[in-house]
Amino acid sequence: MFNSGDIDGFIEGMVTSIGLDAAKSISLSDLHTTLLEDSENSRASFSDVSLDEEATFAVQFQYMYKACANIVNIYSELYDSLLGAI
């Protein structure tokens, strides 16, 4: 960097180089902060669990289970009736 020229050119080159490095570091820091915030927001959106929604699903599954159990009972009674008729 100081192969030719005067001391003023050297100092100017050093200040410019340091300024560019500092600007690049700030830019990278801002980018990493943004990426971190985005990933945290994405994780939070997937991990949020609504207890009301889960309770609703549990009740729906309970009703479906009861309905299936009733169908099995009806088929069982029908089968027993058919066997009894024979």
C-alpha cells in the first residue's frame, strides 16, 4: 500500500480502507440481525398453539369416534340378526 507516493496518500488509503471495512461490517451485521429476526418469527409462527383450536379438534375427534362406534354397533347387531334368522 505504501510502495509509492507520499504519506498523505498512504493515510488516505488507510482511512478509505478502514471506512469500507467498517461499512461492510455494519451492513453484514444488519443482514444477520434481519435474518435472525426472520427465522425467529418463522419459528414462532409454527410453534404457536391455540388451545381453543386444539380443544375444538379434540371434541370433533370425540364425536367422530362415537359415530364410528355407533356404526360398528349397528353392523354388529345386523350381523347377529342375520345369523339368528338362518
